[in-house]
Amino acid sequence: MKKNNQVWRFLYKLHRYTGLFSAVILLMLAITGIALNHTDDLSLDSQMVQSPRLLDWYGISMPDQLKSFATEHHWLTLVNQQLYFDQSLLLKNQNDLLGAIETEDFIVAALKDSLLLLSLQGELIEQMPFNAIDSIGLDDQLRVVIKSSETLNSSADGLLSWQAHHNEQVIWSKPSQLPSQQKQTIKNSFRSSVLPIERVLLDIHSGRFFGFIGVILVDLSGILLIILALSGCAIWLKHKLRVLKRR
């Protein structure tokens, strides 16, 4: 009888302390789970982490390589496939930036396999396929000239039509050094546009946010939850049997 009481006393303590230990982790899982269940409503997949400390935690550093081209009044810069117009993000997932020119009416940026027609305010008007671009420039009549696979083609009507170009007086767009203040602004903008809040919540929910130990703790909380459920059922069953015996 005494041994039986010791078993039940141990079971009570196990149930109590298991519940206390797993409560914090279960609370974390509940909060992140509810938030992730409303990802679309809260726009968690499009809102980006801005905290420098959190970005450092994920090892997201400032980009080293920026490729910039100056037009008459503006800058176009490519950072890890993100294209910036001056200091504003224009497009993501873009190929190598090869040059940019500005006319009185529009701006044209040359990528590896397409041309971007922009307004003078940096609004994208159209992206047009153009194979094997090597460089872009302007001739002395302000016609847009494209060098592609050793051939020259020019357009004088806003890229609507192209003709073979024979005038050698072309000023080709060349990479330029971005002003230091603008460079730092773009670097900060790029760094804070990489990590979505949804990714952080997923990592916290799975424990991966805290590394290998975090994953172990989440797994352990699952095991403790099973123990909690079984010990709770056993304690309830004991009380239920006592009530039945007294009747």
C-alpha cells in the first residue's frame, strides 16, 4: 500500500513539473502557430525584418558588390539581382545590369537578356526581350544603340523598331562609382529587404531559430506533452475509480 502511494505521489509530481516545464515552449508554439495561421491576413510573407540585431543573428550582412551606371540625372544599381533606381527598389530577380542611358523622354536600362524602358521618374513602362546584349549607348543623334553579338542596332522611336547602325559615334554606358551616401542607403535597403517575418516565425515555431538546442527543446516539449496527457489521464482515472467505490 505504501509503495502504491509512492507511485501515485511520483505521478502527481511528474504531472505538475512536466506541465510547468513545457508551458513556456507550448505558449511559444501556440502564439507563433496562431500568427502563421493568419500569414495572409497579417502579410507576414511580405513584411521584412528591419532589426539589425535580428539580421545579424541570421548572418545577413551588407552586400559587397554593387554595379552602378549613371545617366544624366539618375543612377541605376544592381545588388544581388535587385535593381535600384536612385535609392528606390525597382525590380527583383534581374540579370546582370550592362548599362543605362537617358534621353529627353525616357531612360533605358540594358540587362543581359532584356531592355527596361523607364519614365524619367523611374516608373517601369515596359520590359522587352533582347537577346545577347553586350552594351548600350547613345549616338550623336540621341538614338539608342545596342551592341549585341558584334552587331549594332539603333532605335529612334522609343524602342518600337530597330535598324542596323553604321554610325560609329556612340557614347557607351560604363560602370560608375556610386556616391558613398547613396551607396550606404542602398546597402541598408537591400539588407532590410531579404528576411520576411514569416521565416522568423517559422524558425521560432520549429525551434530552428535557436539552433540545434532549440530543435531538441521543441522535440522534448512534444514528448513532455505526451507524458502530461498520459499522467493526467491516469490521475483522472484514479479519482474516478475512488468516486465509484464510494457509491
